Amino acid sequence: AALALDNGLARTPPMGWLHWERFLCSTDCGAEPDRCVSEKLFVEMADVMVAEGWRDAGYEFVCIDDCWMAPTRDERGRLQADPERFPSGIRRLADYVHSKGLKLGIYSDVGNKTCAGFPGSYNYYDLDAQTFASWGVDLLKFDGCNSDTLELLAEGYRRMSLALNKTGRSIVYSCEWPFYLRPVQQPNYTEIKQYCNHWRNFFDVYDSWSSIRSILDWTALHQDSIVKIAGPGGWNDPDMANTFVLLSQLVIGNFGLSWDQAVTQMAMWAIMAAPLFMSNDLRHISPEAKWLLQNKEVIAINQDPLGKQGYRIAKDKKFELWERPLSDQAYAVAVLNQQEIGGPQNFTFPFTFLGNGLACNPACSVRQVLPASRDWGVYSWVSSLSVEVNPTGTVLLKV
């Protein structure tokens, strides 16, 4: 079974762009040509990712979610793209994406239908894996709708993992396995990591603060079971939903988050070592959102090669203190203010809180990364730090 995930992929959390949250299942290209799930959308997004520095910042996947398929399989039983919306086919689209130095992701489902009602992969796991490989696909997001039993669900996730490996092509495998198990039973994350490169734990992410807050609350509540399993080759997806699976979707650059809340999502996704998949319209994005999403210091924390997921170490009223061990004996530290009314508040914490008392022993330098860069200087082991944090905002530090 260990061979199922021994594919050498996802040594750091994957990064890219995904259509789902922003563009959903829009299939009327006549009425919405710029928002339709079509070949045109992905070609234009690939072009922008190269021209506007997204690829150079680390966002390498262009991912197709649900609703790309024709309503039926072809005469040989293979999945096929909708011929009107993808007239050149997926192989040609993959070639174009690859010519830009990017990778292509695609979507299918473990059951007999996708969440939107298109053909699923049940009983076609080997054929679909071979089809994806022949098209040059680099990532598969595998949803969990319309599976009759949990046993069939688990069997399907295992079989697709093995089928992908048998193709001989390097394909990142993104699962929603634990999300569909959790209402009934505790997921076996050790087993799931044997088969999947990352996996969704929670509900869809929406373009709202309440959605981001609920994901953070859930992660803190379950950190004892999920933090220890994350690492190179296998990552917790705060959400990867389709029905945040928005591959942990980043909804920064859309409509529902204030600036402080956008900072919080970016900072906390870096702390949680989450896959960074944006779902926005990169053709029309503000300079501020672009600066945040391309922030090199935040991305470096997310992509830190040590590969440890962060966790909450203290909660005081509406304030939360999170840390993430980094390489070279450093730590990322996030101070999150969950307060939703009033103005900025100060939070003071001793450095002895960090790294079991070792992060600043005997001394450490402190740099603020978000919401703006700032050097705080050098502190001793017995020092404290006071930071001012806006409501629903986060201050991200590197110690």
C-alpha cells in the first residue's frame, strides 16, 4: 500500500488556481463567455499566470473542477470533455498549459456521478487514470459524491491511487476521503496518507469571513489528530470542497472578505501548511490582492521544506496564538484577533510560549511579515512582545 503514495510528489504544499468557487458550474458560454467553464477560461488564466508573475511566485497548477465533461462517456467508455466548451479537447489544453511552464489539474468523482451529475469514475478507475495520463494531466482532484457505501468510497479512493501510479505518469492525487467519512466515523489518516497527496477535511470554503472562521475553529479543535500526519508528500486541505473542495481555496481577490480577513486567510493558510489554490478571476484582480497572494515571505513560510503543520498554542478571549516550526530553528507565529466589533486591540505574549520555551532561547530576531513588513529587532528569552491586531485580522511573524 505504501507504494500508492510513493510518487515523489507534493514535497511542499501544492500551489495553483482552481475554477470552482469563483466560476462554479457555469456552462452557458453564450450568455457568460468570460465566466463559462470552458477551454477559453483556462487558456486565458494560464496566459495571465505567466504574464502577471503568478507562475514565478510558485502557483504552477491550472485546475479544472466539476462540469468540464460531456454528459456521457464515448463509445469506448472513456470520459470526454464537452465538445462545445472544449473544442480542442483536454490533451490540446494540457499541451498549451505545459508550453507555458504550468501544469494541468482535472476533476472526477469516486462515485457513479460527480456532484454536479456528470459521469463519475465508479467501475472505471483504471480506464480513467489511463485517460488522464494520456492527456498529460498533472493533478487529479477526486471528489466523493454519489458513492453508495463508505466501503465503496474507501475502495474507490484506494483503487484510483493505485491506478494513477500504474500509468507511470506523475499525477498529484487530491482526495476528499476524510470529509465524507467524518459524519460517520473517524478517518484513518495514516491509511489516507498512504494513498493521497492531500485530502479535504471540512466543508466548502465560501467567499465569507464566517466560512474562514469556521475552518480555523475546526482545525484548532481537531489539531491533535490532523497536525501530526501532515508533512512532505501528504497535506491537510482545510477545505477542498466542491458541492474550500476548493483545494484549500484562497478566495482572496473576490468579494466577501475585508482586507484584514484576506490577510488572515493568507497568514493562516501559511501557518497550516495548506495547499494554496486560488479561486478568483486573475484577469481582474486588485493590486492589493495580488501583492498579498504573491507575497514571497508568506509563500516561503507555506512552502518551508521542514514540512510541519502549525497549530494553536494559546487562546485568550478573542485572541489566538498559533505557531509553526520552520527549518533552520525558526518559527512562524500568528496572532489572530477573532473579535468582530470595536477597533484594534493589543495582545502581549512571552517568548517562552513559543517552541516549548526553546524558540527564543537564549535570544531571537523577530520580523513581521503581515499585514506589512517590519523588523522588530532582537529579543531575549525572557522578553514579551505586544502586537496590535485589527478585528478579524492577523499579525504574522517570523521568529
